[in-house]
Amino acid sequence: MSFAAHRARKRFGQHWLVDQGVLHRIVAAAEVTAGDRILEVGPGRGALTERLLDTPAESVAAVELDRDLVLGLQERFGNNPRFQLTAGDALAVALPEATKVVANIPYNITGPVLERLVGRLDRPVAIPYQRLVLLVQQEVGQRIRCLPGTSSYSALSVRMQLLGHCQSVCPVPPRCFQPPPKVMSEVIAIDPFPVEQRLDPALARRVEQLLKRCFAARRKMLRNSLAGLLGADALEALALEVGITLQQRPQEVAPLQWVALAAGLNQPTPARP
């Protein structure tokens, strides 16, 4: 095997997950069945790849950027007909078709990877994966799944929770990696909503505009952030209908309330008699 002389490279954000219990939790969370085609982003030395190949999955397709690791992975798994390997940047190459994703995401590219795999609120991926199991920095995991009114709740929380169901699988302390990172990590599971449950594109764009406008000044009350979008009386009436007050701040508004707010702001203002 060609991994012996390889050292984790900081520029690639490489931290090898070596804890067997966490590896087991990740595979269990993926709920792999016989028809699944698994996409693994950043397989590293193949600790998780080996476990995924032990499942009944139809195939395991890995995408790895580090050329030295590509050689080791080919040597280790190349004879398995269910294993496919793409050498390249997961943000740039054509991703193999898959039903589920398993990824230990380099923390410095978490945002772009999420956008590639889940999409944006106003531009979700064309065919959503059934499930994504992702190892991320704990701070990011908390922001993705946290509830309104908590300190971590942000525009990212709203976007991700409108794109799918998000839940925590388990925390992962630094000692579970080699070399250990300087931060806590977390395994999360995301079940993207099917196409028929997505927001209308025009409404999604309006929600996105509101999130950018309001969370850019998250300490301001909604009364100030939304000023000018409707008359004062109409804005008060819309807030009452949505179930919020204009004294609230953006981090106190639930995802579906943002949708209702955007829908109300899209309605034409009745002409005065």
C-alpha cells in the first residue's frame, strides 16, 4: 500500500478519521441498502471506504484530490468491481451519479461543498440525493440544524432547513483524528426535500433576498430591516398574519415564517379607493 510515506497536507485540510466507533456511526447513519450508489468525497486513505464497501451498496464512487492518495486508493481497492475512483477536485469535476453521499469535508471549503451537493435555496441541485452524511466542523453543524432564537441560528440555518431535514448524528472530538484538528467536529445527516416539496423558484429568490437584507443587520429589529418594502400599516398586518412581530430580530424568525413573509411581500398592495 502506498500510504506509508504520505503525510497529512495542511493545504488540503487533511485529518484522518481513525476512531472506529465514529466510522461505524457514519455508515449506520447512511442507512445503505442494496440499490444505493454511494458518493464518497475525500476518501483519504480509505478507512471509511472499506466500511462502505462492506455494506450491500451497489457501488461506492470516491472523489479524491490528492494524487498520492489516489495511487494508494487504487492499489487498495482497485480490484473491487464495486469501487470507482475519480481523481480531481470535488468542486470542479463531474460527480458520479449517486443516491447518497458520505463526506469528511475539509473545513475550509464547507460552504462550496454544501452548495455543490445540496444547492442553493434559489438553485437547488436538479436531482436531490436521498441522504447526505457529512463530517463537518461542529460550529457549522450547529448553524445548519439549530432552532430560531439560539445564538447559532443564521441565514445558513434557514437555507439548509428549507432545503432538507437536518439532524445531528454524533459529536467528534479532536482525538478521533490523526493529526487532531484544533476544533470539535460533528457528523450530521441531511435528507434533501424531493422536487415536489421545493419552494417555487420566484418565491425562493424572494426569501433569499430577505435573508441577505435582514441577516446583514441581525441586531436590527425587523421594523427597520423591512422598512420601505411595504407601508407601515401593511407591514404590521403582514407580520401579524405570519405570526411574528416587527420588534423581533431575524434570528428569531423560523424558516417557514420567512417563506410566509416573502410570499406576503410578493403580493401587490391593494389600490386605495
